[in-house]
Amino acid sequence: MVWERCSDDLCLSATNIIYDLPGILSKREILATTHKVFDPLGIACPVTLIPKILLQRLWKLKLSWDQEVDSNSKSEFCKWLNDLKHLERLKLPRWLNCDLETENVSLHFFCDASKLAYSAVAFIRVQTRDYVQVHLLQAKARVAPSGRKETTIARLELLGAAICARLASSIIKEFEADNIYFWTDSSTILAWIQRNEIWDVFVHNRIKEIKQLTPIESWRHVPGAMNPADLPSRGCSASYIIASKWWEGPEWLFLSPEEWPKEDFSADEKEIALEKKKKIVLTLINLNASDLVLTRFSSYRKTIRLVAWICRFVYNCKHQNKKKDELTVSEINEAENLLIRLIQCESFHGIEDKRIISLNPFIDHGIIRTKTAIFQRDDTSLRLCWTYTSTRISEGMDLSIYLFSVPLCSFGTGYILNDRYISTSIPSFCSQTWKAIHNLYG
């Protein structure tokens, strides 16, 4: 960038940039040549964006720094380099015409994005009694992020709005503007900024920054064809930017505020909703493990085998040597004991439970047992244990009685009661057995 003192203009010089390229054009050479364009204000950022996009494409090809690029890339870069001489015709007035005769000074910030890049542009509008002048203050353009997952246009537009907010925060400190405006052609961005909703992390972080740096009510919509930030988001040649006179600002900005673009647009609700934070709803249900097992089958044998197969599955998940044969007797016995322990754990508060404390219970391999008169028998293989009990008739209780009573139900309640107490002892067993038989035979 050069300051011409005679005309008091800022211009760019490309004399030291244009030269004969070496025989082998590499990424290193392209990067070095691109950074020779000293443009701190970004007035030529649409032009310098072209080699940046080229470098990103070469980077995706995983070329080394000194490896020669392909012929198409070399031809594209040479064309861009030879066209740089037109940049010397780009001149911006250094003085912004801000004096005592100025009636209104407003700052206008524009942002836009394409699949390749996103950009932000700042203009100052100076209004006097006789005329209106618009000057380019600064512009920025960034190449779109490259990753495994392609970034959506809406997110790129948001990145453009974010750098627009940062650009504004630095410029506003230097100018005493009467009005400040932010313009975007994305209705999705306006919806994200104006709505107080919980967005996804990517959107939330940038919207939070934008709201901290800019007033929400200053954001407006502008049609894409009237957005001057469109050019630096796509890139162009030096000859094209000279012909477009992009730095002079949009034509409608010279008109009165009543003739500026109106807030007439429709938002894409589907695109907006894509970035809403997903809500996680937790529903807590208090379920007894024994009820889930006991109510699944109406057969005692099937219930025990179900528990045994569950234990087999857990074992195979933890051990390398998988069990693939039929269930063994020991597995079935262990499953039955496990089910008894489950029911007792959910029914009693240990052997100190007031409902069974008078029966002198004790723990035997995790199962609550009690000694009765029948304990005096020589047959010591009988299991004297407690099973499920409750103050009401539950599904698990009915099933437990039903399972044991089916083979004996034809003999009546008394016979079942006597046979049942050989191995188990259940409170209110007599009345519950009668109900189980009644449900079975009607």
C-alpha cells in the first residue's frame, strides 16, 4: 500500500510482485508471492482470496511444500499474477470528508459467505447538506474451513457475521458515528441473532459473541444482489474489481434511509431449527427387578430358565471361554437362588425386619432362612427360606404361589399349604393360595 501525497490517495503497488516464475511452481512459492501484496485495509481482499483458495485446494491434495503443482493450478496462478498490474489503478481517498459541515455520519457493516469463503466489509456514509459520500474503511475475507465434514452455508454466514462484529468493535472506537447498521442477506442469521432460544454449541458461541459486540436492533436484511460483501466472499481478478468499483459502496447507500432495503424477507424455519440444541428428557420409573422377571412368564420353570439365561449372557460377556451348551443344573439352581435373593431384598429390610424378627431368621449364602419344627427331620437337603411377601397381593406374589400350586391345585388349599411349607414360608400364604387357585379354575 502506497500513499500518494499529491492526490492524498491510498493505492496499491504491484511492481515488486510481478516477476518471472521459476520453472517449478510449488506451494511455498505461491504462498510467498501471495503475501507480498501488502494490504492492511483489505481493499483488495477479493483479489488476494483467489490464491488462498488455490492453496487450500493444493493442501487437500497433500502436496509437500516444494513439490511441483499440477498444470491447471500453475496456469490459474500465473493468470492471477499477470492480472495484478491492474491493482495499481485502485485508489481510495485518505480523507473521509468528516468536517464541521457534516450532518450525519453512519457506519455500515456487511457480511456474506459462499461455499469457498466468508467476508465482512465496513463502509462509512457521510451526509452533508449538498451531497452524500460513501467510503470503504476496511474489509476482511477468510477461506472456508476445510475438514472431513463440509460446513453449511448458514454456518459460514454466521462466521462472516462474527468477523463483521469483531471488525465493527475496532472501527467504532475510532469514529463518532450517529448511526450504526449491520447488514446480512441471510434470514437465518437474523433469526439466530434476534431469537432468544438455545442453539447448538457452534451457533451459540458465535451468537453470544455477536450480541456482546453489537446491538441486536442494528441488524438488518439486505438482498444478496445489493450486498457489497458478496464479492470478497467469492473472489475475483484484479481487472474485475477495477471495473466494478467495489470500494465505492452500493448505489442504494447514496439514497435517503427511506429508500434503503426494507425488512421484507421470509426465514427458512427448517434451516433455523437444525441448529437448535437437542433437548434431553429423562423419565425416571421405579421398577422392581423381580417384577420384570416374574411377570414375563406364567410358568415357574420358564421364569427360572429366563434368569439362568440372563446369568449365562453376563458370564459370556465377561469371560473369553464362552458357554454354548444347554443350561446345567448348577446354573438353574443358582438362578433360582438369585431370584429368591432379589425378591427378599425388595420385600424385607434384612433379618431385622419387624415382620419376620419373631421367627429368628438367619442369612445362609445370601438367602434369608428360618428354622421351623420340620428342621428336626433327617433330610437336611430341604431349603428352609423366605420368599416374596407384601401387604397386598402383587403380580409377583400371585405368580410365585401359582407356579408352585399348579401341580398340586387339585388336592386343595390345605394340601398345597402343607407341601409349600416344606421348602418355604410365606406370610398370608393360605389366603393368597386360595386366590391363586380361584384365578386358575374360576
